[in-house]
Amino acid sequence: MALVLGVLALCGCSARAVGLPDLSTVTAPTVTPRPVDIATSPQLGALQLRNTGGLPASEPSAAGDLLPPAMDALRAQLPAAKDFERISVYDDSVYFTVADPTGPGRSISATYSATDGLRVFDPQPATDDPYPLDEFDVGVPARLVAGIENRFPTLHVTDFDLRRSLSYDLGLVWNVDVQDARGRLATVFADLDGTIVAVDLA
């Protein structure tokens, strides 16, 4: 017991008081507001344009405005589906993979186009971690295409992917391919509300 008390006494001798500032004098941290217009996003400043002689990208822009009707068609045909594995948006179609509501470990793929509507395929083994069906804003792809291409007229946003395996360490984000006349220029990553969070140059 004496040994324990001695150790405690030594520890007590080494203790010292630490003063804290008056809370009324501490300035609260500020948060940079998210830009309303995607074209003004500061992250887009990381894009380094290449000399393409003023020529635009040869690949067509992704049809972001197809996603809302594609989602409506998917909900109508697969009303029991609750989780996605993948959403991909291209220039003329949208590709879905959803968790099969009738069997764990399985997924169902579907494609949507303005001319053919929704086509649903047979179940396959699941390949990616799912996320909730209602977790994102279906208007984001169209806004990203408009914002990026308005700021950089020679660039095209050519496709979108929303998959956990392509979100890396950024959480669940849109993986957005941006091209110029020479090919892929960069991958832009955007939150589910459209806020650009990172740019990865090719």
C-alpha cells in the first residue's frame, strides 16, 4: 500500500494546471458554402486543358436527362427492388444493377433507352456492395454535364458510374469520365447531391 501511495504522490507532483481560453474569444470555424452552380466549383480548377486545336471531344456527351425516366421505368417494372449495385449513364442509355429482392447474393441487370424503354435480364451472382434505392438525386448527372461543359466548352462528360467499387475512399460518389479531343482527360468525383469532391487527372 505504501508503494502505491508513493507512486500516486509522485504522479501528483508532476501534474500542472493547463489554462483554457475564454470561450467568448474563440472564433467559430467557417464552412465554405457549396456552389449552387456546378460550373463555379473550385475543384474544377484542377482540370488542366490540353492543346486540342480548339476541337471538341469526339465522344458524345452522356445523356444525364435519361436517368429520371429510366428510374421511373425501373420502379414500375421492379417495384420490390430496394438496393442498387450499379447505375451507369451513357450517351444513349442507362444501365442498372439492382439487388435481387427474391434471393440474397443475386442481382438483376436492366438497360433503358429512349427508343427501347426498359429491358430486364435474368438474375446473376452479385458482384458489388449495394446501396439504397432512394439515396441519390436523379437530376445530378444532367446538372454535372451542363456545369462542366458550360465551363469547358471543348470537354465532354461521356459517362457516369455510381458504384461502391468505383468510389474508392470517398464514400459513395459519382465516378464521372471527362474527355477532350485527345481522349480521357480526367475522372471527376461528385457527391450524391452533385457537389464535386475530387478530380483525378489522366
